[in-house]
Amino acid sequence: MPHRPPIYKSDARKSRTEENAETLAVEALSFLAADPERLSRFLSLSGVDIASLRHAAAQEGFLAGIMAHLAADEALLMEFAAASGRAPEQIAAACQSLNPGFDS
């Protein structure tokens, strides 16, 4: 039987936290995409064009960028919080999880 390194609870918790944050970021992308004005602003600020959005979304760091975009605009963050039924603090925590050191 092959030896596997032990999985520590803190590692599993971190992984679960990051997965939850990534899931929330995907929801945030859907939220942005549902409104042409919100999506246009995000694309403009991120430098991504609509034709390459799908490719960009698969790149490392893209989901972190979505969360940073939300966290940088309080009105947008509050709008997403209301639409998703989550507390703004939960969204900010997801942003922090994907962007260590980010200060919203």
C-alpha cells in the first residue's frame, strides 16, 4: 500500500475555504455577466475583451481578480451581496482568501 502524507485539518479547511471562495467568484462572474453595464465595466478595467473572456476565466488568478473587482467597489459589492443572499463580510472573506494581502 503506497504511503500517503497525512492530511491535516488546517490543510483541508484551507482547501475547503478556497473552494468556497472560488465558487463564490464564479457566482460573481455570473452576476457581472447578467448585466451588460456591469460586465462592460469589468472587462474595461480588467483589459479582457468579450471574445477572450472564456479563455481568461480559465487562467490562474482570474477568479481572484473578480473578487478584487467586487471588493474595490462598495456599491457593487453590496449589490452582489443582496443578489446572492450573502453578507458583505462573507464576500470580503472570499476575496481575502483568493487575494492574500488584499486590503479592500
